[in-house]
Amino acid sequence: MAFEMKLEFPASKDKRKPQDFKVEMYLFMPQSLDVNRQNYTRQDFYRALKTNIRLTTPDYLLGKIVNGEKSPFSRLNNSIEQLADVRDSNSFDEYEVQVKRLCSIFGSSMRHLINHIGGAKSYDDKKVLVNEFMLQSVKVREKFKGLRPKLNIINNNKAFKLFKIADEYQSLLLEKHIFILIEKLKKKDLLKEQIERLIEIAYNETQYRKKMKYPSIVGMKQANQEVLHRNSMLKKQIESNLFLNTDTRREAVLAEQILFAVAAGIAMVFATGVAFLSQMVYGRLSMPFFIALVISYMFKDRIKELTRLYLDKKHKKFFSDYKTTIFNNGNKKMGLLKESFHFIKKRNLPDDILHTRKQMRKTDLDIEILTEKVMLFRNQISLLENREQLDDFEGITQILRFNIWDLTQKMDDPEKEIYYVGKRGLKQINVNRVYYFNLIMRYSAEGQSVIKAYWITASKQGIKRVEIIS
């Protein structure tokens, strides 16, 4: 029921200069879902949205992870040698950082190469890239496993335990990416010889984990839910150095309360004015004066509420809903995140967003666009000056996971019977009933903007697919 987006905010080389990034996400929804500002509030939206903020993994080619003096493997090897010479907490902390860093880079590099394979047009290009994936991924694994004797000799139980955790995690990570790659190749029935080799590599990793007595072995007779849980815990432990600490609060709470006080004051001015005026006209303790007081009290509450709503609407134009302070693992402030959400009317859409939406039509019927409801989520990240704590990481990545369950409640049944006339008469078939959400994202940084568009196909059972519109 959820789709996930990764937003990357690269840090400039000049870490003394603050940077600002802005992302606007426009979600166009069919009118038939009956989702609007009255029945879908800010609280509903933020309840459906899960946000994680982490450091962006350094970008390495898979073949460069173990090659070179400054490669991730060399840095890890140097930290082990330092740990052997100086057995203190600082040496272990550096070793831990390098172990987790290498694992993160390994996963990121495999993912990027697999995406490159998926985009390759020719058979020969795919074959070369798949062979490169197999060669380099196995080389990384062999080099990492080769560190085991060295760590065993230095006799540091804590360091050896971390190595085994990382070794198991890497094995599972390679297996996972092999399965993803096989699925991509199977769809086009390509490279059967390479697929067999990939399966062999995955099998070897499973046998290796059995030999090392690692618990993460999936099988027909195993308690596989425990294996899945362990995989999740391994991922969290290894990637813990990437995730950043945050402190989220509502923004401009004081300004909001002052505006509400102004609304109450305006209403009170009206009520007091009516009381003074009616007293001058009708005198004190008269029936007309009493009726005037009651009427003024009735209108006072309405004026207060209407003024509050008006000022709140204006207030949201200048302030975000939430402000999040981002800290690194050393609790040093790295940046700020501001988020805001509201429904936007078609006439207020920027021209470039409206033009992009018109290019995304599924039909040539104007009704498709005219009746849609539009949500707007604004996301602004500021990276502060003096960002040395980024070390050699590329920047900050925000992971957004949005659950559309609330938006599917008024969808029709996921299947619908339709009829057609064939050569042998009337026939009936079941067709999937789907709805199309159109997501347009505008990413702005340093005076430049990029627009990306996506089709999200969903039914009452959940999301069917997400397609990038070129």
C-alpha cells in the first residue's frame, strides 16, 4: 500500500557555504476517490508519511572497492592494522566506521551496476556488464573474507564479532542483488549461461554461511520468519552509522498562538462595541439591550472562528508545518528540514507543473484532468556551514515512504466483469479495475530546477506499479 522515494541532497565541496534544496511533490488524484481538504487533513497525511534521513553513500564503481590505496578496502585494512597496534576505543571506533562504510558502498555499487545493466540496450553490452558484476562482486567477497585470519590473530573479541556480523550481512546482500539481477534478465529471456553462473554464486554464499554457522539460512523446514527478522536486524546494525538523528517540532507555534489571540481580540472588539452601542441606544437593563448582548455573543464566536481560519490559512503560506533539526552521530547540527502540506487548486498550479500534467494524459478526454484533486507536499532542506562531519560522504539522503491506504477506501472492487463479442459469440472476462495517480516532482537547487513525473497505478488491493515518465 506504500511507495518509496529517495531524495538526494549532495553537499558542495566548499563545506563552509550553506546550501538550500527544495522539493515540491504534486499528487494528482481521480475525483472518484472523494479525497479533499475536508476529509483528508494534514494529520492524515503526516500519519501516512514515514521519513528517514541518512548520509548518502560514497559513489564507487564495483571494481574500485578493493583496488587502490584510498579504496574502501584499503581504509578498512589500515584500520585493522591500527587496531592491532593501539587497542583503544578510538581505534575500534575507526575500524567500526570502515567496516560499515565498506558494506554500504558494496550494496550501493551493486545496485547502481544492476540499474546500468537494466538500461543497456544491446545483448553484448548486457553480457559484458553481467560478467563484470560477477567478477567484481566475488572479488569483494573474497578479499573481505580474507581479513578473517588477521582479525582472529589480534584477539579482539568485539572486533571479530563485528566482522562476522558484516560478513553475514555482505553474503546476504550479494544474494539479494543476484536475485534482483536474475529477475531483470529472466523478463527478457537473456543470458541463460550468465544466469546459471549467478545462481551458482548465490548457492556458494548459502553454503558459506552454513559452513560459518551463520543463522540466516532460508529453507523449506526452517522458521523463515526468524531469518527475515535477523536480516532486518543485520541491516539496521550495519547501516546505523548512516542514519542521522533528528528532532522534529511544529514550526512557529508562538506565531500561531498570537494569530489566534488576534482572532479572539477582533471578535471581542465586535462584541464589546455592540454592547456599548446598545447600552447607549437602549439604556441598561432593558430587553432590547439583553437581546443585543445575546446576538453579539453569537456573532462573536463565529467571527472568532472565521478569523482564526483565515489567519491560519495565511500563516501556512509563510511557515511550514514541521521543522526538523538534523544531527550527526556526534550530536552536531548538520542541517534543517522544513515540511508543509496542503491541497492546491488547479488555477494556482505553476505553469510548468500544469504543462507536465497535460503531457501525462492516459486519455484524450478533458474530464480526466479537469476534475482531479491535487495535493502539494513541500520539502526544504538546508545544509549548514562547517559540515566537516560529513567526512567523505556525498551528502544527505531523505527516504520518504507514503502509504496510500486512506486514499483507496472509496475505490471500486479490484476486478470487474466485462463482455465482448468474439468469433464464437458473447464472452465474459474479468479485468483489473485500477486508478491512476500522477506524481510530479520539482527539485530545485542553486537556481536550477528539474521536473520528474511518475504514473502510480493502484487498486483497492494496493499499488500495482510505478512508472517513470520520460
